[in-house]
Amino acid sequence: FEEADFVFSSLKEREFIDLAMEKIGAIKSSKTLFIEKFMEEFSKLSTHQLDLIVELAGCDLHIVVNSLTGHLVKHVSTHGAVLSESTRHVLNNCDLSICRRNDEMVYRNLFDALEGIANISYNDLKWVLKLHRTSTESARVDTPAQLSTKIPN
């Protein structure tokens, strides 16, 4: 996966990334293990790598959100109320309504962790509220026809 990302970064050729994602995503248990293992180094990943992880997860976004929630809790306990840019990037670039539909508990745990941040800044609070509003609005307007176009294979 890292090698495919390197080839993409160097040559701007996506075929190796597509091949790696196809092979990893072919078996759900392998995909889950891969995402969980890759997310262990969450704070060290580039935004491009984070985007690839979200893309690989597809309709199994709850795997990414669950790992991210664990990192969020650790980060906040270590660094206080500051949300990392990596956390913001992933949450801004994934459809949390998919996570909510597929695993309500993971979705709730994420917002419980965000709610539990003591001394959250005004801007971070606005961001969390917008994130929640966006994910609940998206869930309300999705019809089965819209979902089939949103969820990657």
C-alpha cells in the first residue's frame, strides 16, 4: 500500500493504488485488519494516505471512525482540547451518515468523545456542531437510489 502510494506520488499513476485497494478490499476481514493496523500510525499519515484509507473503507467507514475515535481520546488526554489536523481531515472528508447507518454505536462513540473534550475552543465547538449537523442532514435526505451512487464498491 505504501509502495503504491509512493508510485502514485511520484508518477501520478493510480493503477498501482487501484490494484492494492482491490487486493486488500477483496476479503472483508483482511480489509478490516489492514485499516486497523494502518490507523495505528494515524498521526504520521499524510492527508493523501488518510484519503486512501477512507476510500478503501468504502461503506465500512465505521472501521476508520472507530480507530479514529481511539486516537482522538488518546490525543485529547495527552494534548488537551486541541483537535489534530489529521482528525479534522478524516472527519471532514468522510460521509459520517454511512458510518451512522452501518454502526450506530461507533458513530455515537465518536460524538461522545468529541463531547467529552474539556475546554473546547469556540471554533472547535462550531466545527463539531457542523460535523454533526452535516452527518444527520445527509442521513435524512438519502434515498436508496442516492445511496447506491454514494457508496463505493
